[in-house]
Amino acid sequence: MDVVIKNTLASFNPASAGWQFMWILMIIGMAGVGICIERFYYILLKSSKGRDLFLARFATLVKDKKFDEAIGFANQFENAKYPVASVMKAIVENRAKGKEGMIAASDSAFLMEAPRVNRYLALLGTFANVLTLTGLMGTIFGLIITFDAVANKPAAERPAAMANGISVAMGTTLVALLGAIPIMGVQGFLLLISERVIQEMEEKGLTMINHLATEA
């Protein structure tokens, strides 16, 4: 393992063949990790954690017909924390317009909030694919060096040149996979959580609309 780490770090040196691929892979990987961290914070911590308590409190206020207090309570969390707060607030604010008016207000708020939850998630897949393809390009580059060594290098220089080419091919593949696999895993996990958040917005919004329509 120490040898692998040492050789991988050495491959970032401009004196090493294929160093350009290693730096490209590192930059793309860091960008992907940055988006993963931002989306993890927004979806899992900011938009999800504690929203059950918010919904329970909001439903209690509406049930007690404390509509102004419910709207004020939702204002504390709108945009800054829970996307579902915007949907619930829009419904209560438009309760006087009847069921159709509440549905229209809910749809408008939903169309604004849902893209914020899913933002950049598709880009993570793109980063993972670009990492994989860049690693493949580095692998091909390393194989070209290897075949060139076999065909053109003197016998005394051939083993070192072949080893250099194979090192480039394997190193770029390793770094690409080390970046792409975690990013794809995080993307799948975040897609699952974001889908749950969006489904909850639809479900809780419809429940609130039906409740207020029945009470009217």
C-alpha cells in the first residue's frame, strides 16, 4: 500500500509522464466532492433534519385555526431551512380562494422549491463519468508509451520505459475510480433523500389542502 501511495503521489510531478491527467483528475474530483458536501448539507441537514417537528407544529396551529400564527411560523423556516415550509405557507395564505386556489398556490411553490432540492445532483453523475473517461484516456496514453517502448526503445532502456507506461496507465485508472465511485455512491444516496423530501412536499401539501377545503 505504501508503494502504491508513493507512486501515485509521484505521478503528480511534472517530471512524470501523464502528470497532466493526474492533475485534471484531481481538479474534477475536488469539484465533485465540493458539490457532494454542499448538497449533503442542504438536503440531509438543512432540508430534512427536524422537519417532522415543524410539520407537527404547523398542523397543530392550522387545526386550532391560528392561521396567522401558522404563516408566521412557516416564515421562520421558508427558503432558509425547509422547502416544505414554502408549500404549506402558500396553501394557508390562499385558503380563502378555495380548493382550486390552494392547489394553484401549492403547485407554484412546489415548482420553485423542488429544483432547489435537486440542484446539481445530475452534475455529480457527469463528474463521475468525466473522471472515468479521463482515467481511461490516461490508461490509453500509458499503453501507448508501453507499446512505443516495445517497438522503438533500445533493449537496455525498454524495461524502464515499459514500467513507466504501465505505471501511467494503472495510476490514472486508480485515481479516476477512487474519485468516481464515491461520487456516484453519494449521488445515489442524495437522490434517494431528495426524492423523499419532494414526495413529502406533495403529500403534506395535498393533506393540508383537503383539510382546509373540508373545513371551509
